[in-house]
Amino acid sequence: MKDFLYNLKNKVVLITGGSSGIGQATAIRFGEEGAKIVFTFNSNHSGATETEKTLQKLGVEYLSVKSNLTQESQLDHLFLEIKNKFNNIDVLINNAGIFDESDGPTNIEAFENIYRNNFLSHVSVTKRALELMKQGKIINISSVHGKLGHGSSRAIAYSAFKAALESYTKNLAKQLAPDILVNAVAPGRVVTPQWGNLDVKEQKELGKVHLIQRMIQPIEVANSIIFLAKNNAICGEILTVDGGMTLVTLG
């Protein structure tokens, strides 16, 4: 049965945005599986150091690279570093992204900012990663807001480009299968820095939109990513990890 399970041990895994939240949890989980880790960060040096220390304790090979993924020159540097250290990529996790507080229906600057950071950067990273990939997995991190009927006018650009990412995921899957399987994860409300420094009461209040009556923890999303990475039968799917939020909103 081993041919039907993708073994992550010694696989080279690139995770964008690995200094906090879902990306950090995912880097650590892949490390626990014995993978070789490459993770990027932009401004969160302390978070990157935390990820590094945990990977050191796990005894796995890793590479951390400071990179603004919207800048071509920094992408050049990132992939040169990867090629020099590992020479290939087996798994790509497109996780890095932003939430723009000025997001709104008429704010073109916010649309452009979110487009560059949450969609175009994923396409650019994927393009370069494919030059170092022969077989493997690509997993994009979407959001429940990318689903039809979700989102709000306060997150209209964010929602629109998550929807675009899901369409990109499905169509890329058609292009790359069976050698590279492409999927995405769409989380609900996850306890990440995007929400700020939430106390227990605030987390409980925000979690009421889920049937599970709590916010989702980054490790829970990371475990879902691991599931997709190991599975060789799932292709072109969007795995919803929203604690039942979809049922509350659309049910």
C-alpha cells in the first residue's frame, strides 16, 4: 500500500509565510514528519527565530529566507537559495498573505495590494517552484471567504482574490496531474496574528460563527495540510476546515 501514501520523510517542502500562524504550525508539522523545510518570512524576525528553534529541536534540515514575495528580485534570491541547498522542491505550500484593513468596494489601492500579496505572489512562487519540481504536491491556503456567498463588503478584495485562488487551484490541477497534485485548504476563523492579540473572551465571541463554537487553531489547519500532502487520491479539491461556519452562513 506504500505507493498510495506520499511519504514526507526527506521531502523538500517550501512554505511561504512560516513565521507565525498557519505557516509556522505547518512548517513544524512537516518537520515532525521528517521533511526538509524551507520557509519564508517578511518582517517577523522573532517569529522566524521561533520556527527555526523548533526545527532545530526536531533535528531536520531547514532553510529560512527573508523574502517579500511581491518583488521579483527577492524571488530570484529565494529560489537561488533553495537550489543551492536542496536543488529541488517536492511540496509547495502557498500560505503567505495579508489582510488590508482599508479593504472596501471602492478602494482600488487595497484591491491592488491584496491582488499582489494574496494572488499574484502565489502564481509567481508556483511558476518558479515548478522549475524545481518533477513530482509532488502543491497546496494553496484559501479561505472560507473565497466561497460563493461568503465574505463581506469590508473584505471584498480579500474574498475576491481567495475565490480567484480557488479557481486557479482547480485549473492548475488539470494541467499538472498526475505528476503534481494541486489542492487547497479553506479555513474559517483561525487564531492567527491577522486577528490581533485576542484574549479568551474575544476568541469565544469570534468563534460563535462556527458550529464548534470556538475559533480554529493553526495546528488544526496544519494537520489538514499534512493530510492533503500525504494523500495521493485527492486532486483539484478545496478542503474546507471551517468548524461548520459554511452551514451557519449558508445553511
